[in-house]
Amino acid sequence: GGRRRELVVRSREAVLGRGRGNAIRIPSPEVSRQHCRLHVTDGYLEAEDLDSVNGTYVNGFKISGRHPVR
């Protein structure tokens, strides 16, 4: 729907998904219960797909494994 929010994640890892208990909850049927994990390593942000049904995309590209976020 085009809504955007800025979220502050205070840990080195955060799981995103539609299920309760995730660090970031996205209540959408297009998002898996545990969709992806964000990692901060040496000051860099990486996204990792968690075998989500619809996949995880960074800048329009489907990723697998850990992928840098720029």
C-alpha cells in the first residue's frame, strides 16, 4: 500500500515476519511467519531469507543466503 515506517533495531540480529514474537512484525499474507533475518556485522547490514514462500527481495532482486543491503 505504499506505507513506510522507519524502525530502530537495537540488536545485532532481528527476524521479520507476520508471526507474533518477531522483532519486526509485518501482518501481511505475502509475508511468511518467519520471513527473513537482518544481521549487522562490522557495521554492515545483511538480509537472509528464511525459506519464505514468496522469497526475500533486496532492491528488486531475489536473494538466497546472506545478502548485503545497500
